[in-house]
Amino acid sequence: MHNPSATLLIIDDDEVVRASLAAYLEDSGFRVLQAGTALQGLEIFEQDEPDLVICDLRMPQIDGLELIRRMGEQRAETPVIVVSGAGVMSDAVEALRLGAADYLIKPLEDLAVLEHSVRRALDRSRLRFENRRYREKLEAANRELQASLNLLQEDQNAGRQVQMNMLPETPWEVDGFCFAHKIIPSLYLSGDFVDYFRVDERRVGFYLADVSGHGASSAFVTVLLKFMTTRLLYEYRRVSSFKPSDVLAHINRGLINCKLGKHVTMLGGVIDEEAGRLTYCIGGHLPLPILYRDGEASYLEGRGLPVGLFKEATYENYELPLPESFSLTLMSDGILDLLPGGTLKEKEAALPQVVKSARGSLDGLRQVLGLAELGEMPDDIALLVLSRNLG
């Protein structure tokens, strides 16, 4: 365990004792320096920086206790072994208090005792040095980690601000229809997203999307969704066609081509105000939309593949005549974590009753589901409620 090439410094005014100790320790593989006075020893200690010091207590000019104190002020990590003939208990206690590693009493009948003390002190010194080095490395790593966390927090703040700016205003009213949404991220950023917008003078479009995974990577896909739908809206305005199935097919191709390793479940719809009809499309999304009318709530029909997984995926449009008074609630599957029931089927069966209890409104859902008191959630939660003359 010890270092055989360690340098030792022996400080003793007794030349015979000093030479005897030096010879034995050199034979044991150590490099040994010698000093006959404390002042000479301090000079060598400062210049050669030995790994360990062996010193007497009773020396002229400066005694051993003062010597230990001065060496401790210069390099406290260097172990000191006292070898003294005084044998005074108070001196031993003071030497150990000042940091001496051991206290041996002359005459040493067996120098192996000294060698054992030297090796043990060097091993302890080496362990202290390694512990200090590891601690310094750990502190440096902690500082780097904290700096990275601060940078990550700044990035998260910027990302959250971007995401919040992309969301539409809530509530938003257009020609008698009211849109309102609520998004609760499980982390700082959300992989759930909603949007609604005017397509043209007689049509309004909307969608709810749930990106696979969580956190920043999923939140980035919501930015991509916003970009793709905005660009598609611009292109389709020129040809007066904006079918939900075309939108989902376009996003499906875009996500596959981007090779992000992400897919989306989503619901998209277009309201034709003149015809009073809703055309909607399902992209692998559960739970299905829930229609609330005349005090009752029920799921809409529909099915389809997730968006961004299959190149050959096709999407089907469904149509629904809109009642004069109704609400349509779209939810991400994170909402199911709030419902009673041991199975997914039981939770889905309970959801229409929840919407009924909330009377089809977003405020009602907030109260029934206790959204204001939610703690940490395993999944993002998104709600989008479309209503007309709800009362």
C-alpha cells in the first residue's frame, strides 16, 4: 500500500540516533533526508517537500512542538512522527493535538516499530490525498452539473415561453362557437398541444395532439405540428380544400420523413358554419371525443392509425350535424389517470359520466376532476372543449 520511494526527513540533534534511523529506513527502501536542527529541518522541509517527517521534541533553539506547529502551517497534510526520549505525557498530548501522526519513545529497541508507523502514516496520508482529490473532482463535477442545470433551466424557460406563445387564446369565440382549452404538463414542457383557427369565411378548424413521450423532445414536435398545420392551411386556402383526413395524412408523411422517432395521436376537425356540420378525423387517439347534448354525454364514433408511424396509413373523415346547443370535449389519454377504475375499459366507460357531471363545460371539468389541486402527474393532460349555446 505504501510508496517505497517516499521521501522522509529526520530532524534530530543526536547525530548517532539520526544516522541509525536513516540507515534502517534507507535499507527499507525510503529516500531519507537529515537535519541536525529544527531551523535546518524547516529549510529542508520547505525546499524538498518530504512525504513524512520524523522529529525529536527536545532540540536547541526551537523545540519539537514549535517545529510541528510551523510545519503544519506550511503543509498540514504532511504526516509527522515524533520520536522522543522525554516521555512526558503532556508533550505527547500536545504533539498529537498539533497533528502528529504518532508518538514513539526512545530508545527504540525494535526499529521495525518505526517502519510500521511510517508505512501506516504514509498510507493514511495517501488516502487523505486521494479523498481530497476525489472530493475536489466531485465539487468540480457538481459545479459543472449546476451550470448545466442552470443552462437547461434557461432552455426550458425559453421552450416553455415559445410553447405558450403558440397556444391559441382561451376562451375564443367565433360566430357563436366557443373554444376553450387547458393543458397541464407532467414536466416543465408539454407533449400535448391544441390549436383552433379560422380556415376561411365559413369554416373553423381545430385539433388536439398527444405526442409520444414527455419533455423537451416531445414538446419540440408540438412546434413542428404548429408549423406544418400553418403551412398546410396557407396552401389549402388557395385551392379551397382543408379536409381533416388530408391534414393528418400530411402530418403523417412529415413526421416519418423527419425521422424524429416520435409519433402522435390526434383528433382534427373542421366546422362548416353554413352547413352546420362537423367533419372530423381520428389518428389513433383515445379517448374519443365526447358529445354533450340535452343533458346526456356519449362518445363519437371513429378510428384510425397513429400519425407518424406507418407510411401506408390512410385516414377517414366522419361527419356530424351540429345541434343548436352542445359541447364537444377532446381529451388526451392523461385524463384517464384521474379516473377511478382498475382497467382502461372501466376508466373509459366512466368518462362520459364525468363530462355529464361537468355539464359539458371546461370549468365544470376543472371542478369535477380537481385540476386546480393536481400534483405531479405521470402524463401530460390536455382538454379542448368546443361548445355552442351551452347555457
